Amino acid sequence: MKMPCLSNYWRQKKRLFKTEFGVIMTRDCFLMIWRYLHVANNGNADPATPDCLAKLRPMRTYLNEKFWTVYIPYGDETINKSM
């Protein structure tokens, strides 16, 4: 559910909306992450092609490359052994 203001997710009076954000993470912790964690440069975005995941794509590519360097599959791994 979209709230009109970011701080409404952590408000104490929950008569109208019930949110669990305060249980998972404090508001101040979330705001610090929101303020300082950046995964892509806004200047590199192409305004001609609106891509919803443009900011996350470089991070996803980087993490995929790193995960594949440490992943060592075993020969007997299966998704479903009854297959």
C-alpha cells in the first residue's frame, strides 16, 4: 500500500493502515540506507528509453558475476530427486 509520506510507514497510530515496517527496520536506519546507498549514477541513465530497473541493472550484473566465481556445483545436485 502506497503511503502519502515516507514517515507514515512507521507511525504509531495504526487505525487506518497497518504496516509492519517498524518491526522489520527502524525509520532512522531505513532513511540512512535510503540516503547513502547508491548503486548507479543518475547521469548515465538514458532518458530516451525508460527502464524501470536501469539503476539496479549494474548491481545485478556485478553480483551475478561474483556469485558465479564462487559457486561450485556438485555433480549429484538435482532439483527434484524423483525426476
